Amino acid sequence: MRLDQKNTGSCETQDDYNAVLYLAPNGRDRIVEGSCRRQWIAQRRAKPESKKKSPWTGKHYCQTKEGLARVIRESFEQDSELQSLLKGLPDRFAVAR
């Protein structure tokens, strides 16, 4: 699920963080732009199904598309939306904006 980037949150660990690029169907994994605007972060949540949701935790920090692609291959369930997101990213984060 691709999320609208007009949310109001500014803290990477919160659900309403404003720079979520991808949320996996399992509700446990996502990719965000770092709040420093210098990297992509693959995050995981410990218990997405619980009533009191745990915060998102950064697991992988990537400045290159190649590095993010490796993380996606090794850590995410593959789907077409995730592959489309990856294809649309620049080679390095520095030119993402």
C-alpha cells in the first residue's frame, strides 16, 4: 500500500510519519525517507496486530538504490508495488528530492 505523503507526523517511529513510501501488506514492514532527508530506511514493527501498536524500528539504512534493492530482496515479501517504487527511485538518495 502506498501512503499519501501529506500526513502530519514528523517522527520516523510513528504511524503518521509524513514520509512513508511503502507499507507492506503484512503491516509489519515499511520503507520511509529518513527525517534527515539523506537516506531510505527499512523499518519493522514488532507487533502490528496488537491494540497498542509498537513503534517502528529502523533495521536498514540505505543511501543507494542498489543497497535498498538488496534489503528488499532479503527482507521484504515481493510484490509489484514494491518493485515499481524501487524502479522510480534515483540511484542515490541525495538526488531524490
